Amino acid sequence: MNHDVTEEQIGTVVTKIQNLGHEVNISRGTKRIVIGAIGDEHKLDPEIFDSLPGVEFSMHIVKQYKIVSRESHEKDTVIDASGIPIGGNQIQVIGGPCSVETPEQMDLAAQSVAAAGCRLMRGGAFKPRTSPYTFQGKGVEGLEIFRQAASKQNLPIVTELMDVRMLDTFMKHDVDIIQIGTRNMQNFDLLKEVGRINKPVILKRGISATISEWLMAAEYIAAGGNHNIIFCERGIRTFETAYRNLLDVTCIPVLKKETHLPVIVDPSHAGGKAWMVPSLSRAAIAAGADGLLVETHPNPCEAWCDADQALNPQEFKDLMGSLKGIAEAIGRTI
Amino acid sequence: MNHDVTEEQIGTVVTKIQNLGHEVNISRGTKRIVIGAIGDEHKLDPEIFDSLPGVEFSMHIVKQYKIVSRESHEKDTVIDASGIPIGGNQIQVIGGPCSVETPEQMDLAAQSVAAAGCRLMRGGAFKPRTSPYTFQGKGVEGLEIFRQAASKQNLPIVTELMDVRMLDTFMKHDVDIIQIGTRNMQNFDLLKEVGRINKPVILKRGISATISEWLMAAEYIAAGGNHNIIFCERGIRTFETAYRNLLDVTCIPVLKKETHLPVIVDPSHAGGKAWMVPSLSRAAIAAGADGLLVETHPNPCEAWCDADQALNPQEFKDLMGSLKGIAEAIGRTI
Amino acid sequence: MNHDVTEEQIGTVVTKIQNLGHEVNISRGTKRIVIGAIGDEHKLDPEIFDSLPGVEFSMHIVKQYKIVSRESHEKDTVIDASGIPIGGNQIQVIGGPCSVETPEQMDLAAQSVAAAGCRLMRGGAFKPRTSPYTFQGKGVEGLEIFRQAASKQNLPIVTELMDVRMLDTFMKHDVDIIQIGTRNMQNFDLLKEVGRINKPVILKRGISATISEWLMAAEYIAAGGNHNIIFCERGIRTFETAYRNLLDVTCIPVLKKETHLPVIVDPSHAGGKAWMVPSLSRAAIAAGADGLLVETHPNPCEAWCDADQALNPQEFKDLMGSLKGIAEAIGRTI
Amino acid sequence: MNHDVTEEQIGTVVTKIQNLGHEVNISRGTKRIVIGAIGDEHKLDPEIFDSLPGVEFSMHIVKQYKIVSRESHEKDTVIDASGIPIGGNQIQVIGGPCSVETPEQMDLAAQSVAAAGCRLMRGGAFKPRTSPYTFQGKGVEGLEIFRQAASKQNLPIVTELMDVRMLDTFMKHDVDIIQIGTRNMQNFDLLKEVGRINKPVILKRGISATISEWLMAAEYIAAGGNHNIIFCERGIRTFETAYRNLLDVTCIPVLKKETHLPVIVDPSHAGGKAWMVPSLSRAAIAAGADGLLVETHPNPCEAWCDADQALNPQEFKDLMGSLKGIAEAIGRTI
């Protein structure tokens, strides 16, 4: 409460808390009075109180996320992605190109991803692009190309869903893991829809989403019944212009403390340059990530999008080798 | 190019530019060589070059937005919102509650908005909320309540569209101005859909969108054929925690220079507290904004959401009075 | 406390609070236990508790600033700057060039500043420059040139102090207002030194300082005995690259609420471009600023630094005229 | 140049470039004209041109840092810190408490740092604190205590210099490595002073300094003649409130590309919590850092400052063990 709060104002707050079915604790300090609401906090909103006279500020003591919280589920969750475990001792590197271009490109990509020892493949059929005048993805045709190329190598696929109206098509093409992109982290209607199905969802962090907002976005999916959620850190926006985004490694131990769900990292979109990827990948695994989402292309110089951040097959293979040592050093396999 | 670039690497870049149908200009400095591509830049992507050996970095000289740019259309565009002009000499203040609650609340709100001298009304039927456990809006029922209350006062309405599947319903209820919210500024499928209709669109700035990304998001709408776009600054995310968001007044003169389209400001979501709204509103108008989007509620303490940022009817009326003086000082009316 | 806190851990915290001379209030909620310390909070540091087992987080309820707080001094403070009041009903515009160059340039600058109706003049003799290879200011010679040019027009002067060792020289040249620059906002030894003298101090906000840190920096000066402190907002650092810094107008009403000291704005460094200055200046005054710090140069194209942000004499005079209307609209003079 | 630039405006820019002793290259595109200045760019400032009529924007093509740049010195520099190499194959972990408290505390700290296998020790005698009312460090007495405790274990010492007037005292007490703190990264007078001596300097990154500004701050030191500079990343400021600062691991590979000087990381100040330190330390080493600056205290719960981020001796020893595996995996020793 404000330093000059009146007893009448205190009374109003107390009555409001009681009317909402909570008990009240009042702590009278030498300079401030603090009023506590005791009961199921999830039903209360700080805004309800901030507008009352005499209130300086109000806040939640208990975190707002429930299903996804570590508090509700102590053990690490291991998600089954068409037979591949995500979140256990084994680290999963999901490789593949930024976008699906041609059957030949995808066949080559799938071969190099499998050859490098990956068990999952990524690729974009629908691309969120800043400009309406650049390549927007191959669409449904791209899904088909991807599905076929990956199946030849027995690789479950990860691809991005941008539009609720496309969900049935994704199910029909048997997409193994649905990716919700950065720009859609708070597209709540899309979150609700993927909450109704039973496929693993990779939820990328919004470009300036707080950890708390990210967990709440996951809670939207979980509240619908789908608990197969994988967090993916991909760099956040800061003042620094030397790199596209800034990889937030600190979020890895913090998420591991706050949630039981797996956490992976996309070092390609974070740095935005292929030469940064090995360094960022090693950092992510060393910090405790459960996996990576890495862009690799049979011929990066010819890639239709994000050409500057894709590794070529040899660089990708070398990366997998160097990650093996890091994984061992922390008692994990890759 | 890098300081140790080879002639062969220069040749590769030159050939690539020429193959893409452009002419080449080479400037050989004492420390660096700069290669310029001459022609229609919109078809080129810096990424195409960044991945080539010897390239230090590449950039666009011409801005990527076209239809929305001041360069393509010198004069200010005045948008007709069901008879009310937005973007001309007259400043428009769009008042109304955060969310539609009941017919009584909306009737009272519409009366006070009209009484204060506003010509347009705002209100939310579908609410994007951080938590899935809080009030999500009254939905279609809310649209109906809003339409009726506003029509009694002859006020065109502004309301937020979150889901592409709701667009038909919005058209059926004759929403006068469609608002695209902060979290959907880069929901490209939604932008494409509102680009196909002929209703004015208020495009709110993403919480950490650059001016350039915002203009490109508008370009998505414009590219579909709908040029009735109104930019709405509503505060951006920074390190500061003393207020919800940070109102960016500098974007007002910058947008006025870069685009011919109107620019309005939402001081309520920017500051997040009712007591900040008058000060921010005056600043926005003084900086050159074409209008405001202000939250006002018949009884803020009882509001179902964002209670702490809504003005009560008297505060709202006082605000309108104080803005009149500012408008006059800069030669505009309100 | 953590959700799984033990009674023993609670006991340790309680004992620690009591040993530090405070009383304890314990609020036992359904999901969390909150422990309050009652007494003079300024002596407690959250860090003391954060490291104890069972503690989830700790925080101050009372703000840490005292002398500068509105709570300690209800009325607005009006500072006497060699006869010119800062912080009262009259708004002060402090004009002048980025840096002192020559006696002729300063004479012309002082004439145009006085002619435009300003009562105070700015100018830099010591310049903090990002690069060691660019012009670093004329130094002591610059102070002399400035002092003479301003005195001819009867203008008290504002200039930046960067080095504690220069304070005596500043006193000898009778600098009327000492400016502490952005990069030195948390140069605590410098703050302590200017806290010992009796000259008004303009304390610029650090480029990414929170309001709270800024108030605490002022508290360093005030704690030394010098209460003549003027806050100067000059734009903060964000992700946006379209302008040099982002002017934070919201800090104006917030500071007015938190402190009794005057608040001015530097629109020149905020935007970084002369054409943005009029718009930002109007916004600052409309938002409630007590004054402005504006760069103007007799011939901006020939200025030795920050040439692109200085107004020429005519533009500066026009600005003063346009601000008069804004000031009147809010019941102030200029 | 602007899209509507005139030939006369082009002429003015060309003349200005030529008058400054440079050659000119003009590239006439279909939509824009680009003018290049050829010669020693360090003498030119974009501001000189931005204020000329017809100029849209100007920029440096060559980076502004020289002595510290990788371009000027291809090989990694290994700095000799009183016999301990920093920047070579061997990784250095610099351990010690936040602040010097008592001889007993420093003796215990020095013993545990040496026992864990460190070759250098840190400790603060002068502390930059946000509040003037909290512990400001033991000062000169602290320097003496630190020097004695460390010498018993044969550990060279690292401690922070805040005030130019203290430099002689630092030399007298034979401080082995001088630390310039975050808040002083652009305290140019302090940088110039440490540029005149011959001691290694750890230059911490400003809380929101860009890589480029950081390199330029180092250039200030180098320009004075002292090339023994060690960059220290310690977390930057972002919108995220879940941790004190955000560790920027991407800056490690980027600095390694831009400069020949060593790069170390302070995981303690980055995360701000002891439990985050192991994860962040591993990430930093995996990303390629040449060392760490880690806070450890004989009894963290009793530490006089930053108690929540210090490791206890056992945790510190365990950390050293776990880092050994990471170092080996990337072919380095520790």
C-alpha cells in the first residue's frame, strides 16, 4: 500500500480479497503496510487491486504456470517423438535445411543428416518471411517432398505450422513434431489448436518473450490436453547489432529448474552466421540443453533462404563429432 | 568484401550479381573493396551474398517497403473509417473499454465516449491474454453487444481480430475498423487475409518490432490490395521495469517521414497505468500523432481486465479537454 | 520461501531478521510462506536472504532512495541556477553547441541562444567520444572561451565534467551548472565529489539505466550534501536502429511522482537527427518536462561533432516559438 | 543519397570528400546514388556527411578499431600476468570473493582458490554499489589484506580500479591485473590512465555496450601504449527479469574473430545466482573463452555482498573438475 494509505482504503482491499474467496494477512511495517491474499492465487489478477485507491503495487507470489511447472511434476519428462526420445540422457540433434526446395535437395539433405548420426530432421514448407516479396515456402507440395525424403532415411520430421487452417493437412502428412515459430509464440488460437492434438510440439521462444511468458504460452498448449511440449531457445532481440539474435544460454538452467519439459536450442537462427554455429552449439550442450535444431544444406551457397547460416554436410558432420566430446564430459550421449 | 579478398572471390560475386540480372559497380578503396548491384534491389536478398567466400557483409541501399512508403506516395493518406477521416488535420481519439463485458457496461461506455466528443469507439470481444486461465473475452456475443451499444451513439467500432477463421463473422457484424494486435503483427497469414478485404486496419506495433519490420508487416496487407492501414504505436519492450511498456514517441516523426499512412498511439497499453495516460497522450499529439486509442471504462475498479489502465468517464472527459489545447498549438483540431 | 521449505529453514531466516534488529511477520498461504521484515529496510539487502536455504526470492517493499524521493519532500523543488529557476512554472530551454570550437563560433552561438529567448547556455569543453581518434574537446581552453562568450550575453553555463581531477578548474571558471554525462551516471567517485560542492548538477540518465538506478545515482550526490540535482532524460538504448536512442517520455510523469527534483530532456542526443528535434521537444514539454537541453550551432554543417543533430539559429528560434504554444496549453510559461 | 537528390547536392558531398584528402567513387543505381570515399577512413566521421543536404545516411565500411583488431595482428596474443599466461591453450579460472572483508576470510579464500587449482585470484577492495548506503568496500586497507593473503599462496591478484586518483596506490601494492568495471567501460579518463602503465587490464563489458563500443574502449587503452588487454563478458541488460543479466556467449566467437586479445567470462555477475554458475561456466568454456572470473567465498551466507552468487569452496572445487572435461573435449587444458 502507499505510504499515506488510509484505514478505509485498507478495508476496501481486504473486503475485495474476502469477496473473492480468500483469506487475508496484514503485515504492518514501519513504512509500509503489506496485505496478503491466501488461497488459490491463480484466480486473482494483480490488475484487480492495482486500480484500487491506496494500492502502490500488487504481485503474484506463486507462479502462474501449473501443468508445465516442475513443482507439479518433479521428474524430467521424456517425450516420444515417433520412437525417438527427447529429454532423456540422449541428446538429439535435429538437422536439415531452412526450407524445402526440391526433391533432390531434400534427398541429399536427408542423406547427410542421417549420415551425420541424427535421428530427426527439420525443414520448412511454410516460411514466415519479413517481406511479402520474398520466397514464402513451397507449401503443401513442400510437405510431401519432405515427408518422402525423410521417410527414405527413417527420420521423423519437424516442420513449422503457421496457420490453424493447415493443421489437418499436417496431420494427414503425418508430421511427427509440429514447430510453433517465434512470431507465433503468443498466437493463442494456434496454441489452443495444437493443444487439442497428440503430437509433440516444439515451442520456439518469442523474439522478446520473457521466460515467464514462454512458460505461460506452453501452459496454453498443456491446458488443452497436449503435454508433449519441447521448449526451443533461438536467440532473443537486444541492442547488439553484431549478430542477428542473442543466444540466451542462461534460460537453459532456468527452464530446467522451472519446468519438467525438454529444452533444445537453435544455434543457427540465434547467431545467423554459419561460422558461429559450432561455438554456440557446444555452449548450448555444455549448459544442459537436451538437443539442437541446426540448419544444414547440401549446398548452402545455393540455398533459397538463410543461406548464410546453413552448415554444409562436412561442417555438419564435424560439428556432430565435436559435440560428442562435450556430451561425454557432462555424462550424456548424443 | 573482406580485407584479404581474392580476385577470384570478387569474380564469383560479380558473376552472381550479373546472373541475377543486375549491373555491377566496383569501388576499390585503400582498405576495402565495395561491390554494388545496380537494378531492382527488391529481388535481391543480402543472404544470397553473405554466404559467398570473401564477403564481409552485404546490405540493401533501398528500403524494402514499396506501397506503404512515402517515396511511392508523397501526400498524406486520409483513411475513411465509415465516414470518419483518419490521417487528416483532425485528430481522432478512439475511446472505449479494454473488453466488452455486459450490454449495460457497453451502453454506459458508448455514452461517455460520445459525450467526451469522440467519433470512434474501441472494445475487445476477443482478448489475447498471457494466461489461459484468465478471462478470454466474450467472443461473438461480445461483438453483438458492442455493435448495438456503439450504433445507438452512431460510433463506428474498432475491435481486434485474432483468428483468421473469425474474419467472416467480423464482416457480418460490420466491424468498421479491424485491429491487428501486437502479438499478431507478424502473423503473416492473418495479415494476408485482412489484405484481401476493404476495411481499414489498425496495425499495432509488435512488442519489439523495429520500424522497418512494422512497415514490412503493413506491406503484407498492402500487397494484398488493402491500402487502408493505420499504424498504432503502443509501447515497446525494454529493460525498464517501472512501466509496462515504453512509449516510443520518436517513431511518430520517423513514420511520418517513411510512410504516407496515418499513425496513432495507444497510451493506455504503453504506460499500463491510468495516471500516466494524460501525460503520454499529450506527448503523442504534440509529437504529431494522428490519433489515440484510449481505454476508458464506466467503472474502472470493476473492469474485467486491465482495470489499472482505464480512465473513468470524468478523467476521460478532462483528457479530451486538455488535448484540445495541444492540438491548437500545433494547428490541428480534435 | 520455496514450496518445499522446512520449518528449520524458516527458523534460520527469522533468526537472521531478528539478529539484524527487525521484527518478523509470517504469512502462511496455501502454496507459499511469505516472511516479512519490519523495521528500517534501508539496512537490509535482499542478497543477505537470497543465499539462505529455502528462500525463493526476497525483495524490498520500500524504495531505496530517500533524500531525492517525493515521499521525503512533497513539494516540487525549484533550483536556483545563478539566478535562473529550474523546476518551477517557467520552462527553461538550454541551448548551445555540442562542443566549444572557437571564440567566434561561441560568440555567434551565445548571441543566437540569447536572441531565441533562452536564459541558459550549454557547450562541451571535454567530450566523451567513442573513438580515441576523434576530437576530444578543447579542454580548459574551451572552458575559458565558453565562459567569456556566455558572459557577454549574461547566460549562466552548463558543461560536462568527466574527470574528478578537473572539478577545481570547473569551480575556478565558475561553471554555473555541472553536467554529469550518460557514461558517468554510475561513476560513483565522480558523483561523490559533486555531492560535496554547492553547484546545481544535471545528472543525465545512463544509456540503459533504470529509473531506480538513476534515482540511486542522484542519491549518491544528495547523500554528500548537494541537493541541487536536475534529472536529464536523453534517450535509452533499445533494439531499434532507426534512431540513435529512444526518448523515454514515460520517465517524465514517473519521475515527477517519485522525486521532487526537476526533470529536463535532451531531444538532440535522443533522436540524433536535427529534423527529429522539434517533434521530440514538443512531446517532452507536453509530457511535463521542466526544460530542454538542445543542440544548436551557428553553422551545423561545419560543426566539429554531432553535426547532424544541431539546429541552425533559425530552426532553433522557430522551435522556441512552437514550444510557447505547448507551454501555454498546459498552463506554463517558457 | 536521397532518392530526390540533386546534382548540386552530389557536388557538395564530392567536394567535401576531396577537401578532406580522399578520392571519390560514385555508383549510380536505378533508385539510389551511392558515393564512396576512398582513403584513410579513420579520419572521417559519418556525422560530417549526415548533415549535408541530400544525404540519406553515411557509414564506415572499415571498422574503427585498429591496434586491437585481428586485422592488425593475425595471431592470438598471450598476455603475461606476473608469470601466468592468459590467452593461450591453457584456460585460467580466476576465483575469489566479491569483496575483501577480513584477513581471515581472505586467507581462507586464497587457500580454497589455490586448492581448487586456480593460478590467479580476484577480490574487490573498492566496490561500485548502486546504493550509497550499502558497504562500499574496505578501500586501501582491503588492498593490503588481499595482497598478503594472495601472496601466501603465490597467487597474482585481480582487483577493480574505480578512481584515477587510486592508480598510484594500486601500483604501490603491486596489483597484478587491474580490472575496469562494467560501469567504467566508457570512463575515458580512466581508460587513458591505465593505457599509460604496463599492467594487464581486464576490461569488463558495459552493461549495454555493443561489441564495437567495447573494442573502441579497448582501443583507448591500447592507443596509450598498453596492449595487455583482456576482454571480460559479464552479462548484458535485456528485458528478461528472471536473471540479473544475460550472458552473451555469442560475443566469444565474435571477439575471437575481431580481435587478437584474450576473452574471459564472469558467470557469477551474469546469472547472479550461485546455482546458475556451473552451467554458465561450462557454456563459456565450450564456446571458446580463455578463462573465467568466478566468485567463491569461504562462507557465502556470511558474505558482505553478492552473497547469493558466490560458490562455497566445495562447489568451486567441483566446478573446476567439471570444467576439466569440457576443456579436454575442445583440446585445451585448465
